Amino acid sequence: MPPRPRTSRRTRRSARAYAILLPAVAATVALAGCASTVSLEHAEDAAAVECADVVVRLPDVVAEQAERQTDAQGTGAWGDPAAVLLRCGVPTPGPTEDRCVTVDGVDWVIDESDAPRYRFTTYGRTPAVEVVVDNEIVSGTTAITDLANAVSVIPADGACTTVTDPADVTP
């Protein structure tokens, strides 16, 4: 019988590592194929550096919904079906009579005109971030609370104010 070729300890360790890692990588690729990508339209200023700063800080879970893959720059999605959608780079809202709330230091204008889907848009931050929440599946307040840390990297240059009826102001 011919002598067995000598292999180094390093070569045997590498072969063992590949034997262990290969099935794990294959399983990851197979499972990734199960979750469909959420198709979103990117916002006008999605390529802004500030949006990249937001996207890299997005949490894995929002309102107890797992993060999903999206197909557009400056976006995020959570839930299956997607219950929370985020787009960075939308136009900054101007003065409005819509309700404006502050959550964890981030001001949000709330558009409830398409209930039960609520649209939250950051106020006083450029570019603005828009979050659309299906309020039948998740709480809008919980969603924007979970996203506040990521969104707060865009500096605030304005804040919510209360509109006062001039008749109520005493000179």
C-alpha cells in the first residue's frame, strides 16, 4: 500500500471548517430565499449621506416586527406582511395644521387621512424621514419610538409648535 500523503494540521483544520460552514451558508441562502423583498420607491433625496447614516442604524425589529429586505435606497421595512415602511429623503414638511408629536426627541407630523395606515414624517430635519404604519397590525407610536434612535442622527433644525388662535392671546 502506498504511503499516505502528509497534510498539515492547518489544511485539516481548514477542511473541517469548510465542512461545517458550507451547510450553514447553504441553509442561510435557502432561508433568505423564503422571505420576499419589499418593493419600495426611493425618495427624491434617498442618496443623501444623512439617509445612509439612518439606514445603517435601523433596528432589526420594529414594533415586534422583523426587518425585511427592500429594493430601494434609503428604505426599510418590517413585518410579514410589511406593517412598517420607512423612506428617507422625502421633502421636509413645512408649517402644517396636522398633529405633530415629539417622541424620544424626534418631532413627527402625523397624517391620518388614509386610516388605518398612518404616515409619520419627521419635522425639522432635512432630509425628512417618512414612516407608514399599518395601525391594524402595529402601534404607530411603538414604531416611531423604535425608529427614533436611527432617525435622530439627522440634526434637528426646527420643532413642533402649537398653533394658537389669535383670539386666545392676551396682549
